[in-house]
Amino acid sequence: MAIKNVLIVDDSATDSHLLGEMLKKNGYTVLTATSGEEGIAKAKKDKPDLILMDIVMPGMSGFEATRAISKDPETSSIPVIVCSTKGQETDKAWGLRQGAKDYIVKPVVEKVLMEKIRAL
């Protein structure tokens, strides 16, 4: 499956903007959500090809949202890449256990992000 539409779930307007600019520059269409709950709703409604998920957000965490998306038959086929400042190995392992396909530590390096997207 070719990835064209990417949903960024991040409560930081700055991080969303930076990720969005990287993606747009590389030919992707970008959707955004500012919370885990909104991310789940947009995943169901818009069916993006990929989700970039922050972890630390008010309300539902990115771990919880990733788990909900990966367990729901309606959205389970959408790959999730976690993009977080939480860079401990335990955080990465936990993110992957929630259903994420990959994990990137912020600040995100454009080259690394594009390589991980292409690897999907």
C-alpha cells in the first residue's frame, strides 16, 4: 500500500507544524488531531494511510490511543509510528506492545522519518 495521507496526532502545534512541513515537502497529504480521542475519531472517519502519534497529551495518552486504534477492526490496518520525546528503551518497547509499527524520538530528523515511512 502506498502511503499518501498521514494523520499527525500531537497536542503541540509546533511539533505538528514541523512534522507536517516535512511530510508535505515529501509529497504527503497531512491531517492533524490535537488529542488521542480526536486522533481515534479521525482515524475512523478519514482512514489515513499512516498515523504519527505523540505520547504525552492531555486526556488520553498516545499509548492508549495507539492501543485503541490497533485493536479496533475498523482501524487496525492503519500503521502507527510513535513520535515522542520519551526516548527510554522501556518507552519504545511499550509503544510497540501497544501496536505501533515503529518509534521515533523527537526532535524528528526528516531523513529518518522518510526512511521509516518508506520501510512500511
